[in-house]
Amino acid sequence: MIRIKALGVSEGLAHAKALVIREVDLTVIKESITDVVAEQKRITDAVEAAKKQIESLRDQTAKTIGEAEAEIFNAHLLMLEDPDFVEGMTGLIADEKISAEYACFCNCENFQQMFRSMDDEYMQARAADIGDISQRVLKVLKGVADNQIDAINEPCIIVANDLSPSDTAKIGTKPVVGFITRVGGRTSHSAIMARSMGIPAVAGMGDKADDIADGIELLLDGGSGEIIVLPDAETLTVFEGKKKAADERKHMLAAYKEKEGATADGHRIIIEGNIGTPDDAVRVAELGGEGVGLFRSEFLFMDRNDLPSEEEQFEAYKKACQAMAGKPVIIRTLDIGGDKEVPALGLEKEQNPFLGYRAIRICLSQTDLFLTQLRALLRAARFGDLRIMFPMISSVEEIRNAKHVLQQAKDLLRVEGVDFEPNVKVGIMVEIPVAAVMADVLAKEVDFFSIGTNDLIQYSCAVDRINEKISYLYRPLHPGVLRLIKMTAQAGNAAGIEVGVCGEMAGTRGFAPILCGLGITNLSMSAAAMLAAKADLAAVTFEQCKQLADKLLEAPNATEAEEIFSAWMD
Ligand code: PEP
Ligand code: MG
């Protein structure tokens, strides 16, 4: 028996035989050609064939896994349809008189190089997609069959160097119970897809994967990142016990899809999902979300060199509303700056970006940008219960100024005779400590509050939320943070408006009862966390939630509050 530890990237336990994926030899050598036209035709034919493969993969994935997971293939199709990408290959053939295979290889290198040299982490990761589509074209050119994954028909744990998005999606349609990759981490495509497909996965195994032979018995823990090769009888019994309990919990949680969020004695807490793209709303709806509590609209503006037009934004917001079929969809206006870059705005680098020119501050000074977004939102509001939320509010003036621009957007649409919904609820993010302290005043100006605990913790504890060196100071259960949440909830409750939490705290295991006890009415989190939050609430009464919250509020420091919470969880 050998125990190997790597990075757990998708939670869950799996027990099966290993299937080691052999790398297909796609080496290409530089070959000269004379018939340029014929070689260029080989490229365009191969691209067409690759597109057909991707289309069928997309349709199959949408049917068996979900629309959101199939989206990656639309991105691949777009890349393959990009004239620059195809002309990169045909141009190389014409200029350098090289074979289609070699042109495909060089073009892939050029594009990957370009993506890798970009500042943005997301764009750098796109190099993997270029590799994926280029490999597909190369395989068609070389007449290589797609791969081993197609032939899988019994349960197995895949061991591979890396898994392309295409391979990962295919896995979802096969009896694969887990996978292990030598490279990659939590943010690689395969890891993200594994989490949304609910397949346990471990990444970053490196050479340790050499200990795993094809067909050998494996145990995989996608939470801790542990792999056990050839387990002995005792280990197997313990593991099977854990797996049974985990399967039972998964099964138990599935029952909450149809249920509303509430404590055991019926105190309602609305459980909603956070999204970054309209397609994410599909997943929120599938997992029983009672609305979208936070649509981070800035994702429509990032990873591109231009700004999305009013029309493009309108379509995106409308799509999210339609996916939620009448349930509330809170769309936050642009929250850029800080750690979120929008290249098209050419914002200057700042000494203290989190305290600088960001979010509502940018929108109120660049009103054209703001007006375009507000017009798109008002138009999309005809297709559902769309609500508008302003981020980073620190004063009444900012709310009034933002509402003034909203009124301007309505006036313009009216004059132009464009259809829109004038009665849209307007709320704010409470994420700056002074907003929490002044919540009673701010509550008179808006229809709802949503507490952004990610920033509220950062600003109240003076701890940069992305600085690893001081992450020990980032303590969600700091009684000072809890008091600010309570203050906001009390002010909102007194004014009769909803008070949500949409930061990471909302979806943290076991925190729902605390926030409920503090007076929060809505919790918005990643879709994957919603069922557990409903289950956590259903296990307690409202009175128990209040008692727990009171104990934490009275704790003298974060350490004692954390101890109280751990004891409560046991
Ligand atoms: C927050 O600050 O808690 C929040 C939800 O917004 P973001 O993480 O996008 O800043
Ligand atoms: Mg925030």
C-alpha cells in the first residue's frame, strides 16, 4: 500500500481501478511542401472536421451534464472560427512552404505565447484552450482517433498528465468516478469542471503519478488530495465507511433542491446563488436557488479589450432573468478596480487599489459608462424580477447620485420610445464599515441591503484580502465583523427591507445559522454551497441561531469565537 498526497481540487471519495491515459504521439517535424493550395485546403478541411467534433461534444455535454459546462465548447468554436487563428496556419504554409501539421504546431505555439505573456491570469489560462483546439486539428490531420476516454465502459479513476476541457467533458458522460492529473491546480479548467460535475479529483501529482500503474486499485479523496495505491483491507473498510456516509449526505442534500430555505421551526431565509455569467444562472436554478443574490456584472467587462455594448449587456442580463424564470435577480453595477482589471478603461495602477478609484466611484465619474449599463438593466428588467445593486457605497450622497443617473437613464429611454421597466428595486452593497455603522440612515434610501463580507472583513480588520502573508488576520468570525453585520441587519429589519449576505461567509459550511441569528434575511453563495446551507438551517431553530449568534457577539476575540463555533459544529 502506498499513500500519495497532492492537491485536492474537487471534493468526494472514489474507489476504482486506475486507467492511465497514454499520451498520443503528436510530435511534428518540419516538412517542406510545394503545393501550397492543397496544404491550405488540408488545414481548412481539418478545421471544419474539428468544428463538427466540438459541436457534437457540446450538444452531448449540454444534454448529459448541463448547459453551463457545455459553454467551454462554444468558446472553442469561436476560437476555431476566428479568422486570425485559421489564417495564422494558412499564412505560415504560404510564407514558409511548410506542411499543414507543422503550420498547426507553430501557430499553436505563437498563440499560446501571446496568451501566456498577458498580465491577466484568466487570459494566461486560455493558452490551454489554444492547445486543446490545436491538438484536435492536429489529430484530424494525422488521422489519430480521438482518444482512450471514448472506449471507457466500466468504473475507473483516470490518471493523466492533464485533461483538456474536451476530455473532462467527455468524462462526465462515462462511468469515470474520479481523476488524477500530474499538472494543474484548483483553477485549471479540468478542476472547475470536475467540481461542477461532482467528480472527485486530485491535481498536481507530478512524478508521484509514476507509482500508479494501469489497472491498479486506487482510493482517491478529492478533499484532502490523498491517493492510496493498493489499499490493505483495514484501510479499505475505513474508506468505504467514509464513502457511505458521504454518499448518504449527498443524497440527503439533493432533497433540499425543491425546498425553501428555513430553520426547523419555519423562520424563512432566502437562499440564492452568486453568478458571474448568465449561464451560471442555469446552474443556480437547477440546484434550487431561490434567486440570484449577486450577479457580478464586471465579468462581462473583463478579459477583453473593448467594452460590452448596451445591446450585449441587455442580452446577458435578460438571459439571466429568463434562466431564473421570475425569481429575483440582483445585478450589481460595475465593481471594477481593486483586483479586477478592465483593460478598455485604461485605469492607472494605484498605490492602494482597494481603497482607490473603484466601483461606484468610477461609475459616478464616468457617467456614460454607467448610463449604458443602467439602460441595459432597465430594458432587461422587463424579462424578470431584476433588481439593481450599487457596490462600495459609503454615503447617502453616493446613493442619491447613483439614483439620479438611474433616473436619467429612464428619461432617455422614455424619450427614445424604448421599452423598459421603470419600477425596479434598488439596493446597495454594505461592505465599507461606515455604511454598516450608518445603515439606519442608508436604509431609508434603498429597497434592500446586501452585505459584502469579503470587503467588509478586509476594510474593518485592515487586512488586504488577497495578501497571503497576512491572511491569518482575515477572520470572518471576528466579533467586530459580526457586530457590524448585526448592526446592518437590525437597521434593515427595522426599516422593513431585505438584508442579505453575498460574500463568502454566506456559503461557508455552518455559517448560515450564525447569519440567520444575526437577523440576515437572504444568503447568496456559489451554487454548489446552496444545498448545504439549506440543510444547516433546517437542522436548527431560529432561537438556537440567535443564541449562537449572541455567544459569538460576546466573545472577546476571533480565537474564542472560532472555538465557540467549532464546539457548536461538533
Ligand atoms: C464582497 O465584497 O463580499 C462581495 C460579495 O463582492 P466582491 O467579492 O466581488 O468584492
Ligand atoms: Mg466587494
